[in-house]
Amino acid sequence: MLTENTENHRFGTIALAGLPNAGKSTLMNRLVGEKVAIVTPRPQTTRNRITGILTGKDFQIVFLDTPGINKAGGRINEFLNKAAMEGLMSADVIIILVDIARYVGKPHLIQKELGLLKDRVRGFANVFIAANKVDKVKDKKNMLPVIQELADLFPERDILPVSAINGEGCRALLEKAIPLLPQGTALYPEEQISTLPLRFMAAEIIREKLFMQTRQEVPYALAVEIEYWTEQDNLIRIGALIHVLKNSHKSIVIGKKGHVLKTAGMEARQEIESLTGKKVFLETWVKVSPGWNENRDILSTLGMG
Ligand SMILES: Nc1nc2c(ncn2[C@@H]2O[C@H](COP(=O)(O)OP(=O)(O)OP(=O)(O)O)[C@@H](O)[C@H]2O)c(=O)[nH]1
Ligand SMILES: [Mg+2]
């Protein structure tokens, strides 16, 4: 796995930054070639720094998927912004992901929405912009004013069009980023796709399935804690505690005749089975933990604090 010739071998971290919903987690999964981070159509899905590892013949990249930078208040948002910033500061290369489709017909919003990110990466050398979701823009000439506005805001940075969902431009993105990484040998075995523990990934998968099954404020009121994880032969037994903020959330998450929880649990179990290659027995409970999103102890148990 390790290349003898370290002079030509590169190792380093690439952080993916951007507003919530820009497609950071989708891009990381695409580049790694495996689903490492959960993805939903709603903003503020990612709550922690998620790593994904891509190993090539002469490089190894650790991607850092960060929570979307946001301006909302509260302890959890404070944590999200801090996690995002720490991710950026420790990276060798920063890719700022922009949902280009969002600005078609309203390029003036770019200045307003991305000014904060621009300030955050001031002073970093290896930064470039990935204009994502180009597949969504049917008439490509509509992209030009948006790209122009991006170029005005980030005059010293290169802009690459990509589609995280269909892979367009992703090879060019890697070809641009890899030479910017420092020389060094690989740190992780070739088959390793993340530095995250499997139990964290399992908790995230459960959260994704519940996120997809619920609406409005409920997805944001959810947190998943793994209570137990035991492995015997080819069977993993997992107990997951689902925290919600109020009683009404609890009934929604359980659903009529337990339907919501049952469906989410079944989908999560199947995905955890394919991730681990083992049979999974998944038990879930829902607990009303008022203020879990402001409670230092619970946040810290969940890896957020
Ligand atoms: N059409 C299209 N949709 C995309 C693309 N990239 C991401 N999406 C969709 O955009 C939504 C958000 O994607 P995520 O990867 O969760 O975005 P994120 O930046 O990680 O969002 P947060 O974790 O909330 O900060 C999902 O519905 C994705 O399927 C793309 O290139 N094209
Ligand atoms: Mg994300």
C-alpha cells in the first residue's frame, strides 16, 4: 500500500466548506466513492466533522466534510460553526462549495450570503471554489452571471464547475487539489474510508432515515445516541436512543402504529448491514430530552461539545 518513493507521494487534508445544503457531503461521498456522510435535501444535515479517505496510487487524501457555516444562534449552532472553522484551519486545501443553481437569476445574493465565508478563509493560500449542482442549470449561459459574481467576490481564487451528484468536473477538482497537498506517506490502510468509528456512522445512518421520514422542525429536534453495541460471530446488536425535544416530537417519530420508527429502523438496519458486512439487530427507543440541543452533557455524549 505504501509507496516506496515518498518524494512523489502526497498526503494531506482537504476541507469542504460552504453554506448548508451546498452539497458538501454529497461531494465527499462521490470523491471517496463510498457513502461516508449522510445526505438529505434539507440544510444543516451534517453536525460533526466527518472524514472520508481516498487512497490513490501516489496520494492519500483525508477529506473533512464540515457543517454548513450558518448565522443562527444557540449552543448547537455555535458548535457547528466552531467545528466547521476548526476543520478549515487544520486543512491543507479548502474547497468552498457553492450551490450555483441557487443563484441563477439572483447573482446579487452571492455577496450577501458568501461574504462571511470569504472572510473566514482570508489568509489561506490553497483555496478554490467548486460551483456545484451544474446539472440543475439547464441553460448553461444562465450560469455566467453567477460565475462572474463569484469571480468578483473571490478574485484571487479559481472556480471549477462540478456536479457532485453525477460526477461531472470531479476528476478535474482532484487533479487541481492533489498537487497542492504536502509530500508524505499514506497514514491509513488503503481500504479504510473514514477515521470515524462504525458506531458513530451507524448513529448517523439512523438519524438520516429519521430526518427523511419527518418534517418541519422535527428533523432538527432529533439526535441519536448508541446505547449499546455488541458483536458476536456475525451478528451486531445495536441499541439506539433517539432524543427528541418534546412529547409531540416523540409521537411523530414513533408514528401511527409505530410505522415511522419501524420504517426508519428497517432502512437503517439494512444500510448498517451493508456497511459492516454483518447481520444487524437494531433496537430503538425514543426519549424526550428537553433542551438536549442546549445541554452541554448530552451534546458532549453526542460528540458535539
Ligand atoms: N442536482 C444536484 N443536487 C445535488 C448536488 N449535490 C448535492 N445535491 C443535493 O443537495 C442536497 C444537499 O446535499 P448535502 O450533500 O446534504 O449538502 P451539505 O452541503 O452537506 O449540507 P449540510 O450538511 O446541511 O451543510 C441533497 O438533496 C443532495 O442530493 C448536485 O451536484 N446536483
Ligand atoms: Mg452535509
